[in-house]
Amino acid sequence: MPVGDWVRDALELKRNHDDRFGHFFQGVAPALLARELLRRCTPLRRGKALFWIVCSIALAISATYELIEWWSVLIEAPEQGAAFIGSQGDEWDAQWDMALALAGAMLVQALCGRWHDRQLERLAPRGQRRAVAVGQGTRGER
């Protein structure tokens, strides 16, 4: 990626870190989707439990991706495993990728959570808006 090459050269890094942006957003997108599904389809309200569950889902998706990457090397070319997994020149690449996905999930919830709740309130039927806004709505009422 040319932008990644520019950042690498400007900051005098050893490698192009463009994949790090992708893994950050690999946490953002599932977090938004999971949060919306949990808010609309369960009685969960805004708070620590919702935040933790959404982060857990995003982290699980990222870990699954890393496991699939690892398994594909074991199946296709086990003799080249270390060369493929370490192809970025970073032995901690998988851990960095998962940490960035977790950071993306946490950040999007912290920055966009209240806005997301207001958007969900707008989607509620007119008579149900107040109940959803204060978190009293349940699956059967919606």
C-alpha cells in the first residue's frame, strides 16, 4: 500500500504497517454490528455488561481470523509455517492484530455509544421511544 509505504518511510519504520489499520477496523465493524444486534434483540442496556460483551465478540472474531490463518499454513505448507506467519518480520504479529481489533472495538463504543443509542431510539415505534431511551424496553415490547 503506497500510503503505508509513505508512513513507513516518514517514521523510519522497518515495515509497512498498513495491515494494522485493517485489524483496527476489524474490531470496529464487528463491534458496531454486535452492539446494534444486542441493543435491538435483547434486553441489554447501555453499560459495562454491554461494553464487555461487544468487546468480547470483536476480539473473538479477530482471534478466529488469526486461527484460520495459522491453520491454513499448517494444512497447506507446514514446512513454511514460520516463514509465512513471520512474513511481516514481527513474531508478535497475531497478538498485535488482536490487540488492535480490541482497541478498535473499545474506541468505537466509547466515542459513538451515545450517538448509536440515539439512532436506535429513532428506530423505535413512536409509542415505544421513551421505554427504549431509558432502557426499559424488552424483546416482547418492541
